[in-house]
Amino acid sequence: MIERPTTPGDWIQWDGPDGKWENYMGMIGEDSNRIPSINPPFENEGQEMGAYIHHHMACRLLGKDHSLPSMNDLVASSKYVDHLMMEFVDKNVEKILAVEATIPHPDDDDRKVRLDLIAYCKDHSGECTIIDWKFVKNKFYFNNYYEQMELYKKAYNEAQCGSFGPLLSNVLVVAINTHCEVAVESYGFMERRQYG
């Protein structure tokens, strides 16, 4: 039996247990599925907590040990990660395709676009979703993410055309605030759907 490759993507095995594995999402960079580093200094507490949450979420999704610098950082980010997992991931994600995924930048050959999570959500019909984690202090405000999400859509769609991966059905911002409330905003192409 040939084992499934551990590199990111949606792997399909042909011709039974001894058949060849092929990556349905070959455009995802080999440097994906890595834990993001935490790089101070930060402009404010919100930016710092956002970095901790991204780091801890990647560890949780990949089943790896965290490497947060102190127990206080771990405790602080754990409650947010627990709520994101419980309120969004466990309810909505069927299969993780790549964590901290890198794909080619659509306008600059020397750069890459990094996506927090690419996954098949439940009832996905073979199409995937890009999910971006955000930490906000109090009120949820989604208008300032439009350009970033448009870049994600353009980058994915252009990369997908050359690799025959799954179509993109949605781009979601999944935000959590200091009260551990979770809100989801869709920047997708399809009809609105309720998450949570």
C-alpha cells in the first residue's frame, strides 16, 4: 500500500491501494502547511493577539504542538482558538486542504499570496472555500477587508486555471472579538449561506 503524500492539497489515489497519488491542487506551494512565526514588535495589542491566534490555529488544524513564547500567551490565545474551532470549524469544515497555503501572486511573479485556510465546507459540491481569521477588539466591521479578499479570489482563480483544482465557491472572513463572539462575512460569488 502506497501512503498518501503529506504535502498540501487534495490527493487522489488511482487504481487501488498500490496506485499512484495525484494532487488535485498542484498550485498550492510546497511551503504551505507550516506554522506561521510570531514577529514582534506589534503596533497594538489587537495585532499581537491576532498573530498568536493565527499561530495557534495553524498548530491546532495541523495537529502540531504550539510554540508560543509563554504560558500567558497560550492561555490568552487558547480561548479564542477554542471558540473558533467550536463555533466555526467543527460546524462548517468537512476537509482541510491546506493551512497557511501559498499560491502564486496574480500580478507579481516574485511574490506569493498566503491564505489562512483552504477547505471543503460541508455541502461543498466539490468546490472549496478560502477562510481568513480576524481578531477584532469589540465591534465587527468587515468593509475594510474587501480588497484583500478580492486579491485572494483573483490569485486562487488564476492558479486554479493552470492546475485543474476545485473551483472556488466562497471567501470567508471568520472574525472573533474579545468577548469570544464569532461572526462570519462572505466575499464569495454564490448566494449567501448561513454559517455557524
